[in-house]
Amino acid sequence: MKGVIVKKILTLSCLSLMIAACTQTNPAQIEDISDSSSCSTSSVYSKPPANISTGTRSSSQIYSSSTPTTSRSPVTANNNSTRDSQSVVTSNERIVYNRDYNDIPKGGYQGDTYTVKRGDTLFYIAWVTGNDYRALAAKNNIKEPFAVNVGQVLDVSGGTTVVETKKTTSTMPVVTTNNNNNGSVTNTTTKTKPVVTTVTTTTTTTSGKNKPTNTIQTTETVTEPVDTAVPTKLPTTSNVANIVWQWPAQGKIIEKFSNASKGIDISGNLGAKVVAAANGRVVYSGNALPGYGNLIIIKHNDDYLTAYAHNQTILVKEQQNVRAGEQIATMGATGTSSVRLHFEIRYKAQSVDPLKYLPTK
């Protein structure tokens, strides 16, 4: 009986100690060990605010430790912000409206003026006002690329004519051929001035809103006269009668061929070069023929001879072979009144016009 009483007393004593422990007014502090690797010192949490329920977590407010964190702003999506009739694309900070003009009534706007709004383009304004965009630009003095500004007031009353002219010029070289009198010498001249010009004129007229636009295009091709010539380099030799000829001296022709002169006279400076007009052999070198002064005669074949008169100095001897262009004398005035070279070509002992054999100057 006494043993039972002692057990009850001990049991009551243990319950009293447990109740006293649970009713302690100085609660222990809680140490945060959630992220011990990122901080060298531990953070200590104080008692939560009274408005936080201990049973459930509030969905509207979240409290963190004393360590600062980065908060993000809420993102709200509004599905009603897009336009119903057109899609909007932002490119390089510009707003581009992808309009379907099949769904936009042409000429639906009524009025003689239009105030530019955000997203308007000149083409769109021309469409809704029933105008041609080129006529609208011309009427309001808008240059390419036809930019308009928000708030700008445009005259959309119509009745404008726009004329566009495109000019295309093509260069066409023209080649002309000149033949010598004997038909053996050919000179070519190339003329390079532009000769063909094409002008395309487009006239667009609008009579007013909702009225058809009249467009007329005309093309005119103009061939300009060729008046600028660039001659090619003239040949220095000619081939006549199987003989290659060249000029015996440089200078101006002061006397042409005739039955009296029997040749041509070329003026020049005293001592200037006199060369053989073609390959041959010297058959005469002297001054025995009256009126010729110091004279050289060269035989080129059985039919052709050339004569060089009035030389100052003779540089070749009889029976000497010479080549075309080789110097045979110096120009002088022997047997005449002024410095010159008298040049003759003989065909079967008859004098012929040297200009029909020599290259054209």
C-alpha cells in the first residue's frame, strides 16, 4: 500500500516538472543553419510578426533573413493590348504595322485634310483617302523616302499631276573606214560620243478622291549626231604594187604632183633627215642633172624608181643597197630657192603621183 502511494507521488512530481518546463517565459533563440557555407557568421531570427499564422504560410507576403536579396518586379500580361485589325512588330526601336490592305476600304476617309497619327505611312494615308501616293507627296512637298510626322496635316483633296522622267544614255562606238585613192591603204577612225538616248516619261493624274488615277507612259529614243572623233594612229607604211612605202621626209607638202612638177615638194629644215621610201639599190648619186641639185635615184624593182632632189649632203653611193627608212641624205636647197625635198616615183619611166603610194597623213 505504501509502495503504491510512493509511485503516485513520483509520478505527480514528474508531471509538475514537465508542466513547469513547458510554461517557461524565456524562449531559446534559433540559429539559422540553412546556408552555412555562404556566411562566416550565423544569422539569428527574432520572433515572427503576430500576423503570420503558425498553421499555414501566407501567399501574399514572404519574409527572409537579414541577408539582402534581389527582388523582381511582377510581370503582367494583358492579352487585350494587341490590335484586332493589324499586327505590330517592333524593329530597331521602330513600330512597323503589317497591314492587310485587302481589309482596308480604299478611299474610306472623308475630308480634304488628314492629320498624321502614330503608325501612319504616306502609302496608308493615300490608300484611305483615295489618292495616289506620288501625287499626295507632290501635293504636300514630301520628298523621298516619303516620311511623315505625327501631327502633320496633309492636303488630301486630290487633283494632282505627277510627271516622272527617266533618261538612259548608251554609248555606242562608231567605226569608219577610209580607203586611199588606190584602194590599198585603209585608215580607221573610232567615234565614241554617246549616240542613243532613251527618255521615259510617266504622267500620273488624280482628279479627286475615289476617282480613277490616269497614268500615261511615253518612251522616246533620240539618236544624237556623232561629232567627236578620236582618230586611231595612222599607219606609217603602205603596201602598193608589192612594195612597202613610207614618207621620205617629214614636213608640209608645198607643191603637189602635176605633169609639170612630176612629183611633190616637201618643206623642212636645213639638214633634216631624208630617208629611202622603200627597199632598193642606189643607181645614181650626184648632181649632173640640171634643176635637181644633189640627186639620188633608187631602183626598187624592174618597174619602180624613186628620185630625191635638192639634198644638202648625199650619204650613200651608187650600187649601195638601202632599206626603207634608212637615211640617205640631208635636206637642202641645192638647185632651188628654198630648203625642200623634191620627191618623185617613176613607174616604167613614167612619173606617177606619190600620194597614191605613200601612207595617208
